Amino acid sequence: MDQTFVDLLARNAEHAERFESRFDDVQDAQHPAVVTVCCSDSRVLQDQMWGNDEPGRIFTCGNIGNRVVQRTAVGETVSGDVLYPIEHTGTEIAVVVGHTGCGAVTATYDALTHGVSEPDGIGHCLDLLKPHLEPGVDRLPADLSRPDSINHLVEYNVDRQVQLLRESDDVPDSVTVVGTVYDFQDVYGGRRGEIHVVNVDGETDVDRLRADHPEIDDRIDRRWEY
């Protein structure tokens, strides 16, 4: 057996020892307080970024590009994995988590500007992002470096995913939708691994957000106010 997997099992044994009694209250049902939609990038530590060690607290979804929609016979709809906790477990907070240097955003940017060839499965994911990111690509300042262009589009993508949730008839108005960026590349000037709030229920103006949410004003920031 590959040593990597052997090591994973060893770490799982440690996990099971620590967590064995923590599943007592969630044996038969779950009622997570929040659903998060994260990028599946291996650098995005989906539970650990929140310091979560409580089973049943966070319903975590992951895919490349932190997308909230899927394509169906009737068009784009909110993905079932995102919608499930909202529809069935009473979850009333949805958090979209983008991240600096996102590979899916980079690949979509390249596909829109230069054209790229990807396997069908990856291409399908990029095709879901393209129509939502294309207007952002067109609005990028001309003098931006490539890394800055990508990180501007990371915020733009988070905004679009928040918008898709807010506009969906399947997501009740009572659900709070927060857009964030997980920074491990020193883009926002905080500590690596910090979450920065860039959007709350469609509001993206930093001054308004800080006025409306003073309890988290030091965590609200944006690189691009377009």
C-alpha cells in the first residue's frame, strides 16, 4: 500500500480517538448552522479554516471554482449539494469561499482570453464559470499583472455566486449569503489563512459593509470595487 495512504489511516485513527464521543448528538440527524461552498483546491482547508471540530455544525460543499449552480435539463439551478441543507435541515447562512490564486478562475480566464484544452470533465466545470466571469474579464483594468487579474476575478466570481444564490427562487430570502476570500498569498495584508469578507447579501461597498456589520469590520476588505 502506498505510504501516503498508510499515513492517512494513521491520522484517521488519531481523529477517531479524539472524536469518538463527539458524534453522540448527531447520530440520527443533522442541523448545520451554515453551508459553505469552497473551492476543492488542496490548499483550502475547508473545516480547519473555521477552527471547526464539531460534527454537524458546518455543511461543507467543495468543487473547483466554488460554484453554486449545476446545469440541468431546465437550465442552471442551484446545486443540490448546496441547496440540501437549506431545504431540509433549516440552515439559514450560506458562505461562498473563494481563495487567492484560484486555479479554476485562472483556467477560466485563460479559456476566455487565449483558449485552453482540458478533459471534458474539467471543461464542463469551466463552461459553468465562463458566462459568469466573462463580463468581469472585460472590465479588468488594462494595467493589471496576471496574478492581480486573477485575484480581481476571484472576488468577481464570489460576487457572481452570491448573486446566483440571492436570485434563486429555491433559496428563501431569510437565508443570509456571505461572500468571502481565503487568503494564503499575502494579497489582503493579513495573516495567511485569514478569511476576508467581500460581500454580504449582494452588498459589496466596503464602507457600507463595515457600517452595517461593525462587529466584523476588521475582516471586511476588497481588492476590486468595480
